[in-house]
Amino acid sequence: MKVLITGGAGFIGGNFVRHQLEHRPEDSFVCLDALTYAGNLSSLEEAMRRPNFRFVRGDISDRDAVGRLFSQERPDALVNFAAESHVDRSIGDPALFLRTNAVGAQVLLDACRAHGARFLQISTDEVYGDLPLEGDSAFTEGSPLRPSSPYSASKASADLLALAYFRTYGLPVTVARASNNFGPWQFPEKLIPKLIARALQNRPLPLYGHGGHVRDWLYVGDCVRALDEILRRGQPGEVYNVGGGNPRANLDVARAVLRALERPESLIAFVPDRPGHDARYALDCAKIRRELGWVPEISFEDGIESTVRWYVDHRAWWTKTPGL
Ligand code: NAD
């Protein structure tokens, strides 16, 4: 099988590329990525040496370029990670998010339709909106979509387009809605790598509001295993929640990072809350467990330990990040 991976130079996409090259050596892979500020070719250095991997720089919303790539490569399946992915940036520039996340997805869906390729959309728990802080309710795949930010609204648009292409054209699509990932190669504007980088520099760890917002943390290695299952065994037209089962308040995440690095809690600094900030996310993952047998294997504590170690060892990469 030939798989086109869009956004493979980003955090989860890059981890997926490495997972596939290791576990699916019989397949071949093409990565299409625009290399925005979040794209990082050095994460694909080893992949580039493999004969069954090719990197192409390009924009998923460029219809001609995508069409040419499909004609050349004729992929059997496409996994779409390419996106603008940072909620804070979406508040400043919603149009860019709509162009990449919604229009870009539609360009890819059209290309899959024209060339008979399967389509796996990588989506987020944020499309469901948020839950009250108190209680243990969780979103199922049938929960209504109530996105809060321009980012999550653009992701919800792509999900709906993908499912409409299944219904209208019979295109074999699947949608994976993942919770907050963490692990190696995450751009340090996101919470966990930012906390690690700040702590390593003995600088304040900024937390929005009261630090009580709850996210369900998923180690990226577990996430890419789930995506592999969905790509290969998921039912066309279906949505799969992929959650880590690790609900943690941001304050507890900061404390865990500080503990792992033996730094004082006095580094924590509360900053004014983000507009429209979601209180809590939680996913019911009974469907993927039942149908595909996937469960997360890495505990939050082990994931934090290995992520902290990775950022300590890769200081040269993240110290270049502007604004850290
Ligand atoms: P990321 O920001 O690290 O990477 C995104 C990648 O997409 C980058 O390599 C970037 O260069 C590329 N890209 C951006 N615009 C592009 C365009 N127009 N054409 C081609 N490539 C383009 O993102 P991530 O954290 O790896 O997330 C990957 C996907 O998973 C996204 O769709 C995101 O919405 C989704 N997701 C992320 C998380 C998370 O916690 N990180 C959780 C759930 C879902």
C-alpha cells in the first residue's frame, strides 16, 4: 500500500511517519508538508534515508500541486495531519485556519475521490466543545459538535466535509478524534513542551487563569498506534475517539514537570485567561477499544518522564523557538 501523509513534518505526523516506517516496512510513504513554522524537517532525517519514503514540500490547499502529486504517486490512502493547530494563533488569524484546515481538507478529499484513495482525517476532541469542570461525563462519537474556538470550528468543518463525502460520494473516509497529545518533537508553543523548556531555563511557567482547565493527556506513541489501527481496520464512514484516559488539570501537569526536573513550584505563574477557554475535555473511547482492540499503554507519569528526558537531550532544537 502507498500512503500519502500530509503534515508529516509536524509533531504527530512525524511520530506517525517513524511508527509506519518501523512497523509497516512493506508499505511506501510520501509526505506532503508546507513546512510552516510548525514543520520540522530535521524530525524526518532518518526517514529521508529510507527507500520507501519521499518528502515533498507543498500546500494542501494548492489544488494544482495536490492534483499533480496524486497523478505522480497514485496513493492508496491519505492520512491528513496538515493543519494550523494552535488555538491561541487561531484567535488572531481565523482566516488562515479556515484555509488550511477546512479548504485544505476539501482539496484533499476531492483528490482522493478522483483517484480512488481512502481518507483518514486527524481531528480533535475540541470539536465537541467543553464539559463542566465538575463530574466525569465524557463525549462519545455521537455527541453534538460545539466547537469554541476558530481552530476547533475549522477542524469540525473538515470532519463534516469528510463524512459528507462518504455519504454523498461513497468515499471511504474515517475520522479520528484525538485528545491532547504530548511527547517528542512537539513544538514548544504547546503546553507540555513549553512548561519543560521554561523550567529548564528557570523561567516562569505561565498557566492560564487558575490552572484548573482539564485535558485528557495521550502519549503520542499510543496515538499513532491507534491511527495505524483506524487506517487499516477502521470502518468507512465512522468516527473514532482516541483518548489517553489521563485527565489532568493544567496545574497538576505543571507540577509533574517541575517534579521530574526537580525545580520549585514557585516557578508557576498564573496569567490572564484565554478568551473562550474550554474548561474540560473527556472522551469515551469504548468504540475503538471494542472494535479495534486499542487501549493506551503509556501512563501519564511514564510519558512525562520520557518526554522531559527527550527535551533535555534535544535542547539545541527547541532553544531556537522564538518567544520561549
Ligand atoms: P503541528 O502544528 O505540530 O503540525 C502541523 C504540520 O502541518 C506542520 O508540519 C505544518 O508544516 C503542516 N502544515 C500546516 N499547514 C499546511 C498546509 N497548508 N499544507 C501542508 N502542510 C501544512 O500539529 P500536530 O500537533 O502534529 O497536529 C497534527 C494534527 O492532529 C492536526 O490536524 C491537529 O488538529 C490534530 N490534533 C492534534 C492534537 C495535539 O494534541 N497536538 C490533538 C488532537 C488532534
